[in-house]
Amino acid sequence: MKIYYDLHIHTALSPCGDNDMSPMNIVNMAMLKGLDVIAITDHNSVKNCLPSIKAAEDNNIIVIPGMEIQTKEEVHLLCLFRDIKAALEFGSKIDNLIPNYTNNPEYFGEQLIFDNENNIVGKENRLLISSVDISISKVFEMVDKLNGVVIPAHVDKRNYSIISNLGFLPLDLDITTIEISKNCHKEDFINRNKYLQNYNMIINSDAHYLGDISEPVNYMNIPEKDIEEIFRFFKLKK
């Protein structure tokens, strides 16, 4: 069964996210585009995950709660969770490790917190696009304890990529799936990095604007549209 996805979407909580990226707007756009599953992955925060899940209630779309964390190695990792309880527990721990740099909305953009009915209910005052005081290996350890999955983000890019910053994918980490950016030519990239053919690859939008959310192009082939099957796909080894 083909399950069409976009597992890297930023709400307006991310300072680089457009203010129209509210949970309700994102869910509605994903539905209009014919997606089956999306993930909310704001920078270093999960505060818009619950309203996104609520906005999708009674609709035939799965919303995975997640985060795009920036480690102290300046590496971006997608942290995805089976349920909101695990995501909130992880988010609470990361919240205590975010540097106390004040956001400048005029320069970076606002960091808006919504409810599921499109109402702004708060703002995050600390700048969320900073490195958190946590290592890559510690992120894997914490997410694993919460039965989640860590996917190195946009590994083809020169900035904030685990490959560009470390020069390799650490073999001691439980990495089975990696993300490449939507503009990456997959075959050429694999030809230049032969060892990557041993990993599952997903392609996401990294959307910061509603129009950037993926069309129904990228899919996972799984037995049924189910959260456990989706996470089983992430853990498949080639």
C-alpha cells in the first residue's frame, strides 16, 4: 500500500516558518494535496504538535509529533514519536537545554504557539534556531527510550547535516533511515556516496510555507496506513 508522506514540516513556531503555518492550515493543505501522513517538526520544540494532532481529528490523515533538534555539533536530526505523550516528555527535557537567547522577531521571525482552531495562544521568546546543549548520541539514547526514531535530516546539504559536519554516519548509532532534501538528485547522491545505499531514504519538503508542503509524490510501501507500520518502515534494514 502506498502511503504518501511529508515528515518534515515547520509551523509558525519555528522563526523561519511563515505565520500562516498554523496547525489547522497545515493539516488542511496536507489533505488538499492528498497526503496520508505528515510530521510536525519545529526547531527544538514540540509545542505545536498537540494542536496539529487535534486539528486532524476526524480526518483521514495521520499527524506524527516530532522535532527537528539542533545538537551541540550543529547537526539537525528529525525526532519522531508514536504518540504525543512521548513527544511532550522529550520536548520538556529539551526545553530545559535551550540557550537563553532572546528571539528578535523583526530579524528571525515570530515564534507562534497555536491552539487547534487557528488561534494564537502564546509566543516563544527564546530563539529556537540555536544549538541545544545535547550531543547526537544522547539524542539517540533519549528518543530510543521513548520508543521513537531519529532520522538524520537533509544529509545531502552542506550546513547542519550529520555528514557535512562529522564527515560520516556513525556506525555506533541506530541509524536505518536518513533524509535527503527535495532538490537532491537521489541517484547521483548515492553514486557519490555508495555506502548510503544501505540505508532507507526519505524525501521531505522541510516546508516553511504552506505551498511548500509536498505533493503526493514520495511514499512508503507498507501493509496498511497505521502508525506502527510507519515506524516499522523507519526501522527496516537493507
